Amino acid sequence: MKRRNFVQSLLVIPAASVAAEQAPQPAPQPAPPPATPPPAHTPPLERRGPKAIKLATVEPDAGAETVTAFFTPAQFSALTRLAAVLVPPIKTNPGALDAHAPEFIDFLISCSAAPDQKLYRDGLDGLNATAKKHFHKIFADLDTKEADSIIRPLLVPRPWDREVPKDPMQHFMAQVHDDLRTATTNSAEWAAAGALTGRARFNGGRRFYWKPIDPRVGA
Amino acid sequence: MAIKQYDVIIVGSGHSGGMAANILTGKGISCLMLNAGPQVDLDQDRTLKAAHELPYRGFDEPGRLPHVFQADEFNANQWVDEKEVPYTHPPDAVYNWVRVRLLGGRSLFWARQSFRLSDYEFKAADIDGSGENWPISLEDLAPFYSRVEEIFRVTGRKEGWPQFPDGNFIELNAPEDSASIKQVTAAATKRGIQVSKWRTALGKDGLASSINLLLPDALATGKLDIVQNAVVREVTVDKNTGLASGVHFVDRHSKREMHVEAKVVVLAAGCLESTRLLLNSKLANSSGVMGHYLVDQMYGVNVVASVPEARDHKATSGLMGGSAFMPRFRNLSKDKKSNFIKGYCLHIDSGGTPSPNYFPLYGEELQEKVDSYTGSCLSAGIFGERVARYENHVRINKDVVDAWGIPVLHIEARDSDNEANMRKDAANTAEELFHECGWEIIAKTDEVNPPGYSIHEVGTCRMGNDPKKSVLNKWCQSHDVKNLFVVDGASFVTAGWQNPTMTILALSMRASEHLVEEMSAGNLA
């Protein structure tokens, strides 16, 4: 499973990695042309075409919620509880629930490859099964201490992002932890919180986005 | 409209194609450059966005670029679409073929590390008994390196070390090393490891690409035409002479088939695309080694240490920051043997923030840990030389075609015990250096990225003096088809541990000047 976790530091990738994109700077904007007198024969409007118009728009999340459809209710409740525990709000930072990270992950995994879907479904089912075995309730209903007793043994240090734990539940925990953090720190809520405090936040900042430069052919 | 006649067709517009166009047009030779993708407009094609403004919140679009680890949702559109131009590999041998078809190719995005190969690479067979020597030495290429370094404005520190040849550098204007870099430098020096600094192409206006350093001058001669979105499917041959007669290409959008003729064909499409084109053309492979000896560099190993005195917001610029660059230090002397041949460079960067993945924690506990360690870390990684081996190869997969019906490459490249031993040595060495400094090791792995990840794939049309063992001669000219040149990384005999860009540029410059001489002498007709 390939994910970009923007939270992760430069230490994850050698600082001089070949992929470190040199950032070509946009050419300086030319000075506005000097005022010129209108042409003697101004063409009629319909022949000139409309002027460029750019209206303000908002992102869909501003007024709508993601419809979750991939995970079962039991799986989604476990994911939601996991999000609250793993990535809580800290000081002025929003938590995963504030960032609607579980709903986003439901969408993301719904369009991911089958092995990724299986990893998540088996992992969430596994959390519920363990919770029932030890506490006779589903994972979503565990208190903090009970949840910790299940989560902590599944956390293993990973010195290399692409080094995947061999144990399937540890693998799941590593992945969901990564994904929840990224979905949170890449959220509009996180960016807004950073803007409010005036602090540079991991990825609330803006980067160059390359537009589709040409239509994809036969893809 | 009358059909224009060209002396030379150049396939590809990256560093090697740009250099060929620059040299050839400068000598009055008319060139047609064919590039498989479109031109970019740095003002129009990029825009500043936050991750939350993107459809997948900064995650990749699932499944879009599974082999391009460098891809994210911000830059996904700059890479070649893997569905449009697929390739295949065995399930157990992942190969990361990272491609750019925009005008300027990968020269738009390279990391600008600028090193010369040394005779430890050019004459490697004499040193370690592995493979073949190059048919040229550093002495042959040095004058061309110097000219390339001037064009690309390479900055670096001269050292006088044979494994790290000096060049025509702009003097490095580096600040004084931080205390942590001084400390690790002392630890390395004590072990006989020489420590230098990165050597980097400054380029111009933040860009060191063919599109700003090479092609504008070529266009200014009036001798260069560039066609974008021209996907070359075949080099054509004159049946009477056996010489290359031109190329057959297809328009990327309309799929209109086109043919163009010229006196000489220069391939500069990138190592594997040039080789794919020749294999599909069934050309220039009397040796049978075309496609073989695919090699690149190992990028990886991650050893991270934290300096205790720098934690909890005490990472001052005097203590942390900067880098140390340790060029190859293994197997430089015949009497000091490792359990591997060849070598690697170790690069150490100071002042980083640890990945949360290093700690088996979550929630507030994790955040506190990361906050405490922020700025206190040094990380070590390597560029390691892989061995060029016959079995690491590409061939045509006739069962799979790209969006224009052109058969794709099947790529097979695996690491050997030599690579495994080398990366273990590197991880252990970095750990020992950090330990000696008294720092806490918080991450250590000898894992490396799959072959191809470095985007430094070379070989597959290697040069040599013996036409039975090589595809090209020492001028990057086909042994079999004298008016056919391959000026990208395909000619490499060994990869070295160094970023190959300076060598590709120098080889292209040298080959192009030879081409001019041969053409003037009437030897290519």
C-alpha cells in the first residue's frame, strides 16, 4: 500500500533524495503594458468573446458530509473509536474526528486495491473480536484503558516507512495510524487551526500542484 | 508545404538530447527533436494548493502510480501515466521505472547532485575483477566534464581524492559546520573515512534543465525544430545500405502515423526508452547484449540518531544543521577487502525531525515525544553501487502494448548478495559513527528501495571496444549501424555510486562532437 504521509519528516527520505524536486521558479511577471488608446474600430462584444470570469467557490466539505458506504457499521464504529484514541485533539490541533478522518478513510479505502481493503476490514474486525473476547463488548464501547490494552501491543517501531510489520494486525495498526494522521493533518480543519494560531503547520501550507498538463491518452 | 530536410533526428529532450541539440546546432547541423510529451508552462501548469483542496486530500489517487514512490497527489501529473505506458516485471522483482515525458524530461525535476565518475568506475574490472572496463577513462572525459560543469554551474569543494574527482567548480559557499556535523566528521576521519560536501548544479533561476540551459541556444541558431507529442515507435533502415534512414512516429493525440528522414539518428529518450525503441526496431544488436546489464544505484538505508543536548527546543544552529558527505570509502585499496565489491557514499544530514513511525506510541504521548526530539536528529543514508550483471535485463513483452500499440518492456532486475552485504555494512558503519558520538540511535534499517527508484537506470546498450560484447563504441555510436548514436545513460558499463547526470551530459557532448567530425568527413553516409 502506497501512501504519502506528509507529516513525516525529512528524515524519512534522505534529504538529498533523487526525488527531491527542484522547484523551478515561475518566471517574473511582466510589467503591465503601458496604457494604449482604444483601437479605432472596437469589434462588437460577441466577436470579442467574454472576459475571464472567476467566481469564488467553496469545497464540498464546507456544507456536506461524506456518505460512508464501504465499512460495515461495526467496522466503522471501530474505526471511529480508533481515530479518537490514536489522533486526539491536542492543544489547538484538531483531532481525527474534528477532521472527519474516518469518513474520508471510508471513501479512500472504498476506491483502493483489494489487498488494502482486506487489510482494513480484517483489522477492524480483529479489533472488535479482541474487544469481545477480553471485555465482552465491541471496540467502540471500550474505555481508554481497555482500548490501550489492545492497541499498545500492536504498535511497533518502524525505521523505514515501507518496512511493513509481518503480523497482520500490527501491519493494520501501522497503516491506519499513518492514514489517520495524514487525513487529519491534510484536512481543512487542520489548515484553519494553523492559520488561526499563525504557526506553520506540517502540511497546512500550500505547495505547487501540477495540473493535468495534457489529456491522458488511452489510460 | 515543402518537406524540410534535416541532418539529424534527436529522440528525446532531456539532458542528453538537449546537449546533443546544443552541440550539433552550434556546428551548423540541422536537427529535428522529437519529444513524446508536451511542453510545460511553469506559470500555467502549476498552482499553489493545500492538501485539503485536492480530491484525495494529498493521498495518491489509489492505483494510479504504484511504482513511483516519489509521486504524491501534488506532482502526480508530471510523471508518465503507468496505464498509458505500462511495463511489466516478475511479481517477485519489483522495478520502479520513474519517467517524465514532458519537454525537458527528467531534467526538469532532478535533485542536481553533480559528480564525476572516477577510474574506480571506468576501470572497475581492473580493480575488482568484475565485468568489463569502460573503453574510456576519466582522462578522456575530463575536458567534457569541465565544460558541462561550467554550463550547469556546479558548486563544490575540491578535495584531490581519486575516488571523488574534482571539477570545474564554483567555490562552495558553505557556512561553518554545526557542532554535530563536526563531531560526526571527526568520528569518520578517525576511521579513515574522508568527509566532504555535496556537489550541486546551481543552474539558472533555480532550474538546471535542458529547457533553460541547452535548448534555448540551440533554438537561437535557427537549426533546431522541436516537435512535441511525437511518440517514436521505430527507427527505420535503408534496406540497401543498412543505415538508419529516419524514424516512424505517431502523434500522441490524433494517433496519426508519421515518418521523417535524416542522415543520422540520435537516441536520447532515456536509457530504457532508447533500448525499447531499438529492440522494437530489431536493430543494432548483433552482439546480443542489448537490454542486458541494466543497473542503477541503491538508495536507502536509514539510520537516525538524536543528540540529547538538542532536544526540547535546544537545537540551535550552532549545534544542529548542515550535512556531511562521505564519498566511496570501501574497496579503494586492494589490500583492504570487504565482503562485497565496489562501494557506496554515506550522506548525513543534521537537524531533522523524527518520523512518528520510529516510536511505538500514539496520541498525546507520541506528540510529546516528537515535539521533544524535533530538530535534534541526524540521519544517514546511502547511494550504493549495484553490480552490472547480464541477468538483469529488459526485453520486449509482445503481449502488452502502450496507448499507441507499441510493445512494452519487461524488466527483470534483482539484487545479489553483494548489494545485501554492502547495505548491511553501510547501516552498521553509520550506527557506529553515531554511537561514537554518544547519540541515541532511534532508527536503524539496512533496507533499500527497489531497483529503479534512484531514477538512475543505466546500461542496456553498453559501450565497448569489442562489437561482440557491446552495443556501442566509445563514441556512443552503434557498432552495427554507423549513423546511429545513443547518447543517454544506456551506454554505461557500470553505474558507480554517483548521480549519472554529469557523465551523461559529458558523454553526449563528446559523442555529438565526434558525430560532427564523422559527418564532416563523410563517414556516416
